[in-house]
Amino acid sequence: MKEKYCLIAALILFLDHAAKWIARANLETGAAVVIIPGYLRLSYVENYGIAFGLFDNMELPWKAYILAAVGIGAAVIIWVYSARLPADRRLLHYALSVIMGGILGNLVDRLAHGYVIDFIELHIHEAFHWPNFNIADSAITLGIAILLLDAVKNPAAEISPGKRPESGGF
């Protein structure tokens, strides 16, 4: 089972970077391609901050490295946690692998460019605008939703620290 979850994370990483490569090659900064008029556009944005562009304008000399370190830390925590999960917690393994793929997608951007490429823009005409995002962000959001679903399905489930599960993590 270990390989299956690694493949899910790798697939998300690949899809995210393929989409970012296409966006970077075909979208000009500031220009938008309308997909669904009034609701969905594609527009290239370089996000130097975190989710929703938070801290984007904050000028810190080591900001890219600090944010990359946070991504690495999150990936390590997920890896270690998944290694302690019992094999029968498949939904939780799926959630963690989807989140891991998203974290790695944005981490690779941050390490390669110092920013994350965002290109999907949701809005309701011009009355509401959601900050630009990418496939990695979507994967993290989906993974958290699956994580919450697992928590509802298994409210009393816990992992005893001394028990070694059979799954071996990712």
C-alpha cells in the first residue's frame, strides 16, 4: 500500500507542475483568459506569500526560505504521521497523500522560483473574487476535506505511540 499513496502524491505533483508550465508558457501577467464568463478565468500570478496571497507584500529577506522550510516541515510531519497509521485507515492515507502532493507542488515552486505560480481565478462577475490558486492548492483543500470526513467516520480512532502499524506510511 505504501507505493500507492506515493503514486497519488507524485501524480498530483506532476499534474500541478504540468498545469503551471502550461500557464507560465501561455498566460501573460495581468492578462486573463475567460473560461466561464462571469465565473472562471485563467490568469498568471506569482504568489510570494502563502495561501490567499497572505504576506505577499511583506518584505523579508529570507521569506522564501522560511516558507519553504514550513513546507518541508509539513511534509516531514505528514510522512512521519502516515508511517504510524494502521493500514486499514485507507481514507486517512488518501487524505494525507493528496495533501502531500499539494504541499510538494507548491514547495517545488518556492524552491525553484522563490514564489508559487497561481493561475485559476474564480469570481462571481466582479462582485466577488476568490484569490488565484493552483492545482496544488486544490489538492490541499480536497485532502483536508477528506481528512475531516475521516474524522467524522472515525471519531474515536487513535494511534497508540508504541504500536508499529503494518502500512509503513507512504
